[in-house]
Amino acid sequence: MDLIHFRMVMPTALTQPAVDLLSSHDRVLNLVVVKAVQVPGGDAVECDVLRGAANAVLGGLRELGVDRAGAIAIDDVDMMFSRSAERIEAARPSALVHAPLWDAVEAHIRKGGTYPPSFYLFLTVAGLIGSVGIMTNSQILIVAAMVVGPEYNAITSIALGLDRHHGRRVREGARALTVGFLSAMVVTLAFAALVRGAGLQSTAFELGLRPVSHLIDTPDFFSVAVAVLAGVVGIVSLTEARGSALLGVFISVTTIPAASDIAVSLAFADWHQAWGSLIQLLLNVVVLVLIGVLTLRLQRRLWRRAARRAAAQTQA
């Protein structure tokens, strides 16, 4: 059962219009009103809404001004036992039951598009882990670096900014990626130079046997294909809250490994490998952003079309 819980605080003057709005939806359940709670002269209103109706319900509440005069909190309902809810869900087409709550999706992306010091710390640590994986030819460490790196949050934030024509969000995300990757590469370059000076790199790496590096510094058709697929899956997993799929995206994107390989290649004076990794890094970031924008727009359009068709079928 796919439900969302709405919890609202609003002035008394808005309570009745909000209750009328909520009670008019047959997919709104467990409507509760508590008078004069928490805020003097205000009321608390709570209800559960089938996910497919949540966009319309939230839009109506915001048109009433509930978010401006009060507050709206939204939570996923992990589990509920209700025969009436099961009957309503079973009687509705899937487009009216499982449609993403777009305001919540965008709020989640915006939350990820913040860049505290930990963002740069994680990016740097991921770069260092990736460099060890490159110098020891360890694919496991490369995967670990991909998981640690937080850059995909900035990439999706840029995509949302382009989609919504929000220039500030695009600039902040681009600046965070630029500063973050440069910082990670500088620290990783120093670390790789230290390793080279002490002769701690693996024998195979020293002899030029670098299968891990070769996969990273040779961008080709397959690099583009993986970036496109990862971009699509990444946005879909965000809109439908599929965390396991998103983890797969993290370990498919060759951004952190490419940044690590740039630094390691510079430390070992391998200019050709450094250039190839730079192309790989830029290619992945650009493709992920563009595919993110296109996937967001396409998903909205498809879900809206499906919802209109489902609503027409229900009315018929």
C-alpha cells in the first residue's frame, strides 16, 4: 500500500477550506483535525493520501496558502493495515496509485544540492581511495571510491536547476564540482607523488601493467552508453525512491576514478593517460547532467499523460 502522510498546521481561517478540499478526494484517508494546537489561533490537520493523488492534494493545499500561512510536512507511510485503503488502491489504475510526488522529489534533490565541508571531504577521501585502487590495480577499491564520492548529488542538482531554469542552483553545483574535483586531485596528486618517491606502488603498476587505469583513461562508445544508462536510472531511482538502483548508479559512473587517475598519471608523468582521464571525467559529468534534464522532463510528461488517461478511464 503506497501512502503518504500529510501533517499540517494552519490558521483557523484556512482549516475549513482545507478540510473541504481534503474530504472531497476519495483517495484521502484518516482525516483528523485538532483545534488550537501548537500555534495560538491555529489548528493541526493530518491525513493519509494515496501517492497517486498526492500531487493534486498538495497543489490544492498550496493554492489555499497553507504552506505560506502555516506549514505542510510530508512523510512516507511505511506500513498501514486498512481494508478501506486496500479497496481504494485496488480499484484505481496504477498511474493514480504510484505516481511520484514531484514536489518531494525536487525537495530531495535540492537537499542533496547543498555543499557543506563534508561534501569536499568525502570527495577528497574518495579520490585518495581511488588512487590506491589505481596504483594497486584493485577494482574493489575503485568501486569503494565510487560509493564514497558525493558528486552525483551535485550533478542531479545541476540537472534540476537547468530543468527549472534556476541559474543560481546551476552555478552553485558547477562551482562545487569544480572546486571539489580540483581539491581532490591536488591532494591525490601529492599522495601519489609521495607513493612514487617512496617506491610503494605495485610492481605491476611500475611495469606498466595497469588494467584498471586503462579502463578509466580510454573513453569510448561504451563510456557514453554507461553514462547515459546511469543517468536515466539515477533520475528514475530518485523519483521512485529506489535506493538499491541508485547505489548501482554510484558504482557505474566514472567520475571519481577519472579524477584519481588524472592525479596519479600526473604524479607518474604519464601525460597521455592524464588527458584520457580528463576527457572521461568531463564526458561523464556532461552526459549525466544532460540525461538528467531530459529524464526529468520526460518522466513528468509520461506520468501526467498516464494520470490523465487513468482519470478519464475512472470517470468513464
